[in-house]
Amino acid sequence: MAKRNTGKMILDKDFIVGKIDDRIFGSFLEHMGRAIYEGIYEPGHKEADNAGFRKDVSKLIKELQVPIVRYPGGNFVSGYNWEDGVGPKENRPTKKELAWESIETNEVGTNEFITWAKELDMDTMMTVNLGTRGIDDARNFIEYCNSPSGTYYADMRVEHGQANPHDIKLWCIGNEMDGFWQIGHKPPDEYGKLARETAKVMKIVDPTIEIVVSGSSLREMPSFPEWDATVLDITYEQADYISLHTYFTNFDDNLKNYLALSMGMESYIKSVVALADYIKEKHNSLKTMYLSFDEYNVWYHSRPDMVTPMGGWEVAPHLIEDVFNHEDAVLMGLAMITLLRNADRVKVACLAQLVNVIAPIMTRSDGPAWKQTIFYPYLHASLYGRGTALRASIQSPTYKTQSFPVIEVPILDALGTMNDDANELTIFAVNRDPDSPLDFTCDLRGFSDYKVVDHIVLANDDPKATNTEDNPDNVVPANNGDASISGRIVKAVLPHLSWNVIRLKGV
């Protein structure tokens, strides 16, 4: 019998990464495809509430305990006039939406979305248009959203049935402004100066807000890292976060290479942190710049079909509705571990997107809603990953890949989080090996009197297995892991190509 892989981890109660900001479990909804219309909102559906939002979809979102959702874009926002989405619906214009070549009815706008989000205990991370618009529109919009009555735009909100301010605290200043595809794309110095002045004016209107400036759309952009350096150099004193975006692809169907992509995500984070700290020193600033990883997901299944005209000038066209498989779910688990491992600097993260458009939740118009495979690692991280991230020491067999030829990729990737309020410790672990199980041990130093309460396993013999409307429970987690603890040593077998959640509680 072939010798089985072994992996070891050490967690010490005093060796911490930092406090985990709950907003790291955020998500994203853009006016794109069927994310809004036929996604969260479908009047006439048997599950629709009085406002037209689907209760079955809201139930699944609430299960995820999403703390914050980025809105309304995305590329959409760079051509969006916020005034089109407020006031009586019968007076709202229907327009051509240029980013996705669709028709936007504006049935759902600022007030409807924020009201819906609050009902699901989610804050809104609002994005303002710096593509076709600028300082004046941003200051008017934040007055509309956040100011008490007594001024023009605040009174307009009151007229629209919203007596109390929305009190939106986190604002994105533009989206992917480095991208040639972006409406109103600008060079970094031009964007930086506009973002600086916009942030300055918005903070005069409401000094309690935080600002996210647009970083590089992805690490592979030819302008990275010069774009980020220029923008931070100009905006450092006004900005609170810089954004990062990444999407994982597997076009060549190379599983081991694919599962190594989370290491690229980690390297990207480290690069932006180093860059931000350089600018901090250059400015002799006392402020630390934090990161907002406000778009990340798997996206490749639908990309070959993304040819113009993308939306065909329709309302709610079917755009990038990827059907995710088991190996995608494992990579999602690796992404969650990566974000948590960098919780000292990554304070906000948004899974893009939440419904239908490369999303953990899918719907059929006039039909059901169901969970995709990636739903589960995201769910587990959100439910059990709150508290403090621990700095793990890992020993694992490794392999090399074409994307990382000089880096050893560990078969085991894992992280621990501790929640003192609940007296709980959680171990998240992935076995990257597509063929063999892994004998896992974890030495819990500084912890005593803990018992294993759960070992959740997401595993499947078919890496291409998916969940569909007809078979929504084909890939689901099970509480069938064999984790045990003796003294301070946790032992478990991690199945091949698996996502594992080992939950321990103090006794």
C-alpha cells in the first residue's frame, strides 16, 4: 500500500494574525445580467414579497449571514446616474446600459436596495460613478443618502418615503478605473486627483464615512503596480482602503495548477501591502492603509461565450451564469483561507457576485432558487470564521506547477480562527491532492480542555460534479469527518480534494 500524505499544523494561542473584520465575508450585487432582476427581485413570483423581492432568495442569503454588500457596481456604476433610481417608479427612465449592453428599467434603485439589505441585516457598500460623473454628483448623492432632513437632497429622500438617513458608512470611489473597458477610463494621475477631491468633499458632507479608492483591476494589468502607487500617492490622506480584484480561471483544465491560484491571490495581497507601506513612509504618515478585496471569485466557465453584443440590449440577459463544480468549491475554500490569513490588512472582501452572475445562489425565473457548490465554503467561513485569525505553522508535501514553477505548492493549506466570546476554535483545511487522502495533525499550543464538536467535509469523487435545479444537493457538505482530539493534538483524515471545517469548543 502506498504511503499516505501527512500534513502538520501548529497553532499557538498567542501567535495571532489579527482581529477579523466581519466585512471580510461581504458580497456584491451589480445591475448586471440577472443579479438584480430575476435574481433578488422578481415581482409576480410566487415567493415575491410586497416590494417584489424573492423571499426564497432572501432566505438563502440570510443563511450566509452576509454582513455587507457592494452595490450597484461594478462596471455598471461608471455610466449610472443615481437620480434615475429614486422617486416614483412610474417616473423612472428606461435606459440603455452601456457596460453590459442591456436595458436598465431602474425599477430597483438606492432606496429599494438599501431597505431590502437592511431587512437581511446587511450593510451597503455604496459605489459612486467617477466614470461619466464626478465631485458634484457624489456630494449630492451622499447628502441624499446620509444627511438628516433640512437640505435639498436630504429632503428629496424624505419626499421619496425615506424619513431617516440611510447612514451608509463605506463608499467606493469609482470602479476599475485602470481598465480600458471602463466607461470613463482615466490614467492614474487623473483618477487619483478626481478621487482625492471627491473623497474630500464627501467627507465634508459626512465626516464619519470611509473611502475605498480604485486599485488595479487585477495583478496582471500592465499598469500594476504603478497605477496603485500613483493613486495612493495622491489619495493617501483621504483614502481608507485600496481595492483589489481577482478572478480564478482553469481554461486548460489543469487541476493542480488551478488549485495553486490562491497562492497568486496571497502574493497579490502581499504586494499591495508592501506598496501601501512604502507610500506611508514616503508621506511620513501615521495612518495604515487597509485593503478591500471587493471582487473575487471563480470565473471561466462562461468566458468563451462573452462576445459582443454581450447583453443583446435586453432586460436581465443571461450573463456569465457559471455552473460551478466541486473543484471550484475547493478553490473557494482556499480563497477564504487566504483572506483570513491576511486579516490584519484585508478588512473588507466581497464575493462577486451573490445571485446568478458567477454566484453561490442560482434562480430560475418563475422557478426555484438553489445553492451552487461554492456556497458552502463561503457559508462555513462566514459562520465559523469570525473572531481572531491565528498564525499557523504548516508542514506539508509540496508540488510544482506551470503557473508557479519556482514555488513549492503545499498539498495542505489550513488556518485557525479563535472566537473568545463563543469559546470556540475552528480549523479550516484543504487537501489539494486530487487522488490521495491526507493524515492531518494539529498541535494546539496554549489551548486546553477543548473537544471536537464538528468535522464538516465537502468532498466528491467527481471533481466536475455540480449542483443544478434538477439535482441541487449533488455536492453538499456532510458532518462525517473523523477529527478527534487527545490532549492538545487534533488528528483527522482529510479526504482527497476536500474542504474541511473542524470545530472545537472549550469544555
